[in-house]
Amino acid sequence: MRLSAPFPVLFFASAAHGLNHVLLALYVTLVLVMTQAWHLPYNDMIGLWTLGAMFVGLGAPLAGWLADRIGETRMLVLCFVSLGVSGVLCGAAQNATQLEAALALLGLSGSIYHPVGFSWVVKHARVRGRAIAAMGIAGSIGVALGPIAAAGLASLWGWRTAFIAPGAIAFALGLVLAGFHFTGRIVDRSEDAAPPVHAPPTRADMTRAFAVLSLTMTATLMIYSAFGTALPKLVQLSDIAGPGGLFLVGAIAGGIQLAGASAQFLGGHIADRGIAKQAYVACFLMLVVLFPLVAASHGWGLPAAAVLVVFIFESMSPVETMLLARYTPSARRGTVFGIRYGLSAIGTPAGVWLVAHLYSSSVHFLYLLAALAIAAMLATAAALFLPAERIARRSIAGHLESAELNRRNYARGGQRLT
């Protein structure tokens, strides 16, 4: 099977993405056990994650800036190692102060991955959309495995092991990646491996694209955060969980997320066809239609409609990444990707705020879903202002043929084709 990027790069990028999400998801499940072990109230314990959660977004721009200066591979080694160390420190914490400090380090460590990992793969990828999609699937699996790993390890060996075991795996993978890098098996690239499909963007195009994408990406983060936060309650209100109670609600909500995750491959395929702008606009338009559909759904119709919403979000993710990469110089991509994920410090809390303030015991999430449809409509209008996609002289078919030739030459250690 033809790989979309060199195997070591794709493996370490995907492993880091999955482990990053596993480790960042552990605490919100383990806190249910830790409140009993430490005899502290839930609201006090969950508050210890506040600083760490903030650092996940706030640390991203700095991580991307550093990657542009010292190289993505070194920063990814730091991501693995620091995730490992912070996981072990969380497991070794003896009081709330130590745990809060360890969780803050965990959040800061988690901020490294997205701007660094995606920039790293975009540079090495031969077929970008497919490589980005593969990484995205790994992250989605990590999100789903986080609560499962937390509950399983805590049940078998205690909550400390639930932190320490994945932390040790991350630390070990960091050492292996460092070995690959310092022996020359993985080397940072100064230029992209993939031949260009589009004509080089002008400075005006770059400025315009970044301004538009800053608005649409913030909107995407807010809408996705609001929908993901409300999803378990939406499932509960649909009365499909029955006597299964909370566990079945969580299982259905998790199943909805996983069912839509495969759409990343569709989004990556579309982005590789050179129609990213059209696909981006179409995704927002479909969300405008789907949120009212969710509001009107009952019983098992609700998870079906919710899967469609997640499917659109997941297919949009690689398209958005491709658009940002297209209008960003390779030498500054880490910084720009860092700003992208730094926007989560605005969009994610805004989504949670919407859920908290628009939920009503009488109409439930009707106002929220209406607000999300309006936000998607505004994002659609903004996305229309993205620069027109100008295809380079070579056709798409020619691009794919060049990518295949480039793959073979790259595997033999030769120079990239131009």
C-alpha cells in the first residue's frame, strides 16, 4: 500500500497524537475515583485542571514558534518526554498542590503536539490530505480511549497507575524518536516534500486567507466545543439509554464520535483534489441544515443526526488544515499552526459558555442549536471570502503522478522532484 508520508514520520506523529489525547483525557474520568481517595469535593478536584486546560491553548503559539527555530522533530521529542514526565508526576502527587502543578505541566506539554505534529507531517507528506487524515483518526481514537484507559487501569491497579502507565509509554517513544533523529533516520525538512498543486499565493492572498481562517477556525472551535459538551445530555434527553443509565449514555455519545471519525479520510481525499475552499464552504452550509435536524430529532433519530454532524466536523478538519498550510510559508508554518490552536483558548470556552447559558429546562437545547446554526451561517459567509484557488499549470492527475514518482525517489534517498 502506498503510504502518504514516510512510515517513521507517520507512525510517530500518529502515536503522539493518540497519546496526547489519552493523557489529556485521563483526569476528567479519574477525578471520580480521586475524590473518594482524597476525600475532597468534586468541584474542588475538577478545578485543579483549570490551569492545565488553559495551557493547552495558550502554549500552542510558543510551541509552534520554537518548532520553526529548532526543528519539528526536536519539539516532538520534547512533547513525548514532557507528556511522559508530567503523567508520572500526576500519578506520584501526594496533595492537591502537587497535583495542580503536575496537571499544569501536562497541559503545557499537550500544547506542543498540534502545531508541531501537523507542521511536521505537512512538510514530509507526499499526499498531504491523506496523511493529515491518518493523524486525525489517531487523535480521534485517543479521545475515545482516554476514558476507557482511565477506567480500566484505575479498576485494575489504581488511579496512580492510570497516569503513570501511559506516561511511561510516551516517555519511551520520545527516547526512540530521539534515537531516530540523532542517527539521521528522521531529518527535518526545510521545504515541503509534496509538489505544489496550486499557483504560489501572493502576500495579499496570505493576509486575506489568514484573516478569514482566523474567524472561521474560531467559529469551528466554538461550535464543535458546544456540540461536544451538549452531546451526552442530548443523548440522555432522547430517552434511548433506558435502564442502562449513565454508562449507556456515555457509550452512545462515544460511539457517535467514533462513527463520524472516519470522515477525516473523505476530507483528506477532497482536499487532495484541489477543491478545499469549495468543500470548506459546503461543510459549513451542511451544518446550517443539520443543527435544526438535530433539534427536530427524537429517539434513535437523534444519534443518527448527531453522527452526521460529527461526520461533517471530522471531514472539515483536514480541509481546514490544508487551507492553512497552503497560505503559510513553510518556514513559518509552526508559528501559524500554533496561533490556530491557540485560538482554542477563545473558541472552546465560548462553546461551553453557550451550553451553560442557552440550556433551558423547558425547551432544552433548542436555543443552543439555533445559535449554532446561525454561527455556521456566519462562518459560511466568511469562508466565501477565501482567495480563489488557482491551479498551477500541472493538472491534478499530473500532481498525483509526480507525487508517486517523488515517493519512489524519496524512498531511495534521492532528491525531491521539482
